Amino acid sequence: MKQTILVVEDEAMIRQLVRIYLEKNDYHVIEAADGEQAKAAFLKHHPCLIILDLMLPKLSGEAFLEWLKEQENDVSVIMLSAKARIEDKIAGLKMGADDYVTKPFDPEELVAHVEAVLRRTGQFCQKIVHDGLCVMPRRGEVLLYDKAIQLTKHEFNLLYFFMQHPNIVLSREQLVQEIYSYEEQDVSDRVIDAHIKKLRRKIEDHPAKPKRIQTVRGMGYKFVTS
């Protein structure tokens, strides 16, 4: 799965330029034109890395970074700013940025900075995200936008397996084999139904009319992303 990068920049031409070069290097790119859009985009997509301009409308880059510290911390930040003084760079790094790139910049050099940061921190960004629902297997945690979701071991493994195989119908037998050890696999298929019912209560807006985990009559279940 491609790593997701959020580009927060109020100048559309710069955003487009950065997007082109990142996508050429096989990254999934999300854009935000101001600090408030950046908040919404972060909660929906939970990116691995953020390229952050500091001089933003509605909410400054510094204020967004302060807000970001209150969220889950499996994300790296590269500041992209016209503030080129040494004091500005030091202040940005002290605020929690992983790197600092000044404008004007060479887009290929920016990509090199992205690759360097992700080499250092990317092993911690092993998460799967679909529409605000984020599973972090290294930490055993699940977020729905900004809310931590408490799951049992079987519920977590079930959701993780679903999200690894989006839009694919999975039979109850497949799900039993995946989430139970060999010694436990004599459990009834209906146990899966019970797990899914509980899981829907935790991740669906309307559990009786689920949009994420849907029943495929006579076949099983699938995790729908589109």
C-alpha cells in the first residue's frame, strides 16, 4: 500500500508541483489549502508524513502543529517555509518538525528529504486507513477520526484482516481461519457474526445499516471502501 502524504500549502501552484513529484515517486497525496482543511484531511486520512507550510490562512502552520501533537503521533512533519533564518529553522525543529525546507525549493530535493525522513521514521507508520478509520498494528490501536476505539483481540484482528482485503467478499470460514489459532478453529461460524455485530456498533454510524462492513447474503462479508 502506498504511503500517504498530506501537503498543506495555500498556494495552489506549489501544491500541484509537490503533488506531481510525489506521485511520480509512488506516494499517495492529499492536499489542504489552509490549517482548518489540514485538520479535516488529517483526521480522515491519517497520513504517514505532512509537508507543512507555516504561513497559512485560517490556522497557522505553528498552530496546526500544536494541534497535531494532541493527536496520534505516528506522523512525520517536514516544514516548508519562506522563513529562512537559522532561528526560524531551529524554532521549527524544536516545535517537533522532523525536517525543515526553505522556499524557493527544488522539488526533487524535497522528495529526497521526504525519502530520508521516511527512512528514519517510516517503519513506525505501518497503518491502514479508510475514510477516517485507522488501524495501527504495531501499537494495537484503532482510531475513528480522533476517537480511540477499544476492541478485543479478535475484533482487532478481524478488522485488520478486513482492511487488508478491501472490497473482497470473505467467507465466515476464511475469517475463522484468520482470527483463531488452529486449535480454536472448531468454533461455530456464528461466532464471526457475533464479532461483526459488536464491531459494527463501534465503527459504524448506523450499525443496523452498515456502510463499512457489509453482509453479502449467502457468501460472507466484505469491507467496503468505495
